[in-house]
Amino acid sequence: MKPGIHPAYRPVVFRDRAADFAFLTRSTATSDKTVEWQDGNTYPVIDIEISSASHPFYTGNQRVVDTAGRVERFERRYGHRGRGR
């Protein structure tokens, strides 16, 4: 790798607030927020919407996420279309 052109690769905590789950890994992602980890060190933290702790495939629980009524907005805009044209 060429020196000086790649972002820093360092430990970062990814936190899924919906499932109260966090994991420490290495990443080039940056954040202004920090959190004290279990080992006593402080790491940058990135909040994520979904992880293996909250994803329906891994948990077996299905939940519908329809932010801002996207389906209703689509149906208002284009109406209910039948299967045939």
C-alpha cells in the first residue's frame, strides 16, 4: 500500500441502540462521539440502526419498519394498480 493515502485503520465500537448491543472491531469509520469500553479504554462509537442482535434473520422476529408511511405515500401517488395492465 502507498503510505499517506489511506485512512487510519483503528478500533471502533459499533452500537445498536435498539437492541442494547455493541461490539468492538477495527474500521476506518470516524466519529466525534466516544464511549468507554469494557477494557477501560475509550474508543470512537458509531450508532447503527440494525445489527445481528436486532436483524429479523438472526433473531427470528419479524418487525415492519415503514418510516414516514412510504407505502401509503406510494399508493397515494400512483394508486392501487392491479396485477394486469
